[in-house]
Amino acid sequence: MSARALAALAGLCAAAATTTPAQADVFNGRIAFTSFRASTATPPTGDVFTMNADGSGLRQLTENPADDAQSDWAPDGRDIAYRIRKPDSRTGFEVARMPGSGEDHLRLTVTPTGEASSQPSWFPDASRILFRRSRGDCVGSIWRMDPFGADPLLWHDPPGPQLYPSLSPDMRRIIFTTAISDTDRAIQVINADDGTGLVSLFDVPGAYDSAPAWSPDGTMRAYSSGADDLHLDIDVMTAAGTHLAQLTEYAGRDESPDWEAIPAPDTDERCGDLAGARVIDVRAAGEGLSCETAPELARAWSPGKRLGNRADRVGGFDAEIEDFGGVQRVILVHRGNGEGDTGNEKLVAFLHQP
């Protein structure tokens, strides 16, 4: 990542590190995507990978010669919907799901011969899954079904071939890719309720701008971009369409990114990241826990600064640690909470990248 891109990302994080009313929220977790870098097949097949939001910490989740691709995190950061090759077929696709560990695959769609289901995307409230249904001539439309594949339904069919549909966090808009020509794809949006309000959000003529995904907090989008559909990397842009950074550098195809949403507790302040500590998005709640003291507690908990081997406590706080597919959510809860201190329960929450 270039120095300019890093500076842009830092500025965006700093803008978010302001005092806000207490509210339930989410952390921006890891990015799942498809890469062909591990394939030894000819032509190459894809597998599902994840990485941290800055492009570090690459992990391969699937090792399936049948071509796993187009992964999408469930809203709770636990499960992933993704595309598989039609069983016992060399053509066509179906939609499946698995836990974030990459095990226990479950097929969700059974699509008629000559058609394919692919490019799944969860509703933000986890009530349904969006997906693309297409025919052999590549004509595609936007469908939806329940989380286990029941009741598939055609939802919207805007002009042109639609790819990679995804709902905004407030469920008011659908963002997707449209093929403008053989060498040009654009990122567009429509209103989710009635399919109106078609707008081209981002289009570099002659470039494959594709596979957009909203960050869980709605301030950024990840997408794949490159010279053509065989040479793609993962990029990040703001919600307004300003390019921020290129996250992967691979000579082949890295595509179909999706951002993991990790549930966060109610907090009052957001204090940004801790450089060098692998601590991301420090947040605080309770009287006396400002953006001066909360990062100090997070840094004291971090492995590089920790005294001894006690990861379960720091100072007067107990640590609740949970792994979300390669990134840890840490919540430091004050031991005095719930002992007559009503309305002032102190906690610090953040992500840690091992």
C-alpha cells in the first residue's frame, strides 16, 4: 500500500474517532475474497481467502478443486455464503454456506439445467440472502431467498446484466456491477424497495470496476478492479466514490471482496487505532474512560506490552476475548460494573489482529 493510500486511510479513521451517542454498533472485521493464487489447475480455479482490512494476515479458507468463490459474511461474522460449481457438472453454479472456519458446507440452491445461481450477499438483518440468477447467455437478475435456501424469488431486474448485488447497511439501496461493454463494468445503485433510482456510482472507462461490498459501518466500500476480468486486485473507496487504497497485489485474479461485520457493545467514544500494537478501532464507554485512557488500557492488554501471560485481565478490568475467523474481538469490562454503579458501566472494546 502506498504512503498516499495509508495517509488517506488514516485520515478516514481519524474522522471517525469522535464522540458519538452511545449506540449498538459493529466493527469492520476481515475481508473475504476469491483468489486464484493457490490453484494448480488449468484453467485455474478459485478459493476463498480472508485478510485484515489493511491487506495483511492472509488466510486460505477452502482448498476445493471444484472452484469456490464469491464469499459473503453473515451479519454476525460467523458464517459465509459463497458460490460452488454445480455438483457433477463442468458448467453452472449454485450457492452454498459454511461457518467462517471453512467446514460443513451446505448447498442452498438447486437451479434448473441451463441456469446458474451465484454471487450471494446476506441481508444486513440476516433475514434473507441476495443472489444473482443467470442463463447461459449471461443475462442476469437480482434474486433473494431465505438463509437456508427456501422461497427463492426474483426481486429486481434492472437494464443490463447485473452482477454482485449487495444491500446497503440501512437496507435502502442495492449496489451492484453492470456490464457496460465487453471491456467496461460500472458500479451502480438502485432503491431496494421498488428498483427505481438507478445511478452509476463509479465507472472508470475501460476498467473492470466490479464486485462492490459495503463496509459494515457504511463509510467505505471494497471492490475489485483491474485491466480485465483475468487481472484484478482488491481496492477500497469511500462511500462517495473516492479511491483510497489497493489492498492486494497479485498478477492474476483477486476478486469478490466482502467485509466481515463483528458485533460491538454500546460505546460513547471512538478512539482510532494503536500503531504498532495490532489494535484496531478502540472504543470506550463509562465515566472516566476517555480517548486518553481507553487506548492506554488497550495497549496494556496487547501481547507486546502485557505483563506475564494473563490475557484475561488488565488493571481493574476482565477481558472477554473471542475469535472471529482470524481477528479477535476484545472487550475489557470493569470489575466494579453492576455493583451500584448504575448508568456508568465502564468498558473498552477493540479488535486485535494476532
